[in-house]
Amino acid sequence: MAEGQIRSYRDLRVWQEGMNLAEAVYAATQSFPPDERFGLTSQLRRASVSVPSNIAEGWGRGATGEYKQFLRYARASLREIETQWLLAGRLGFLAPEAVADLEQRADRLGRQLLSLMQALR
């Protein structure tokens, strides 16, 4: 494959960043209290998986309008993650550095999603 050629959603940087974010969420939530297993841990993990999943599903739909809709779902899940991550920080489940790291990741990923959506217009 030539450099820059996109043949699959897996070639998209935005999908790759989404996967990286999901990995980071899984790693961070391992240290959450056991009684949060069905609370923030579960919510954060599901939302983080939703971001790259929606990017991939939208790619597979084959229609630009549907693809953009799934990118909007991915952006919404990203905002959900940010909110839950901030709450986890407030509750003392995450160090301030971890909260700041996610905010940077989410900001970068949000800009990438928006750029891709604009490119599809």
C-alpha cells in the first residue's frame, strides 16, 4: 500500500487514535475501586469502545451521509468519556495528570473527527 493510501478504516488516523484512547481508558480503569465495576468503569469502557467502533461502522455503511452520522456518534461518545473521566478525577479515582492526559487525547481526537466530517461535505 502506498503511503497515505486509505483502503480500510484501520488506515485512518482517527480510528487509530480512537483505539489508543480505548486502550488508555481500559488501563486507567483497572485501578478504579471494585465497587465501580458496574458504574464508571463499565460506562467509561463502553463509551471508549464506541468511538472507534462507530468510526468503523460508519466506514462500512458505504454512504457519506450515514458515515457522517456515525462520526457524530463517535464525537458524542467522546464527550461522554470526557465527562465521566472528569468525574472520576473529582472522585479521586484518577490523578490530575491522568485527567489532563485524557483531556489532551480527547481534544486531539475531537479535532480529527471534526476535520474528517468537514472533509466529507
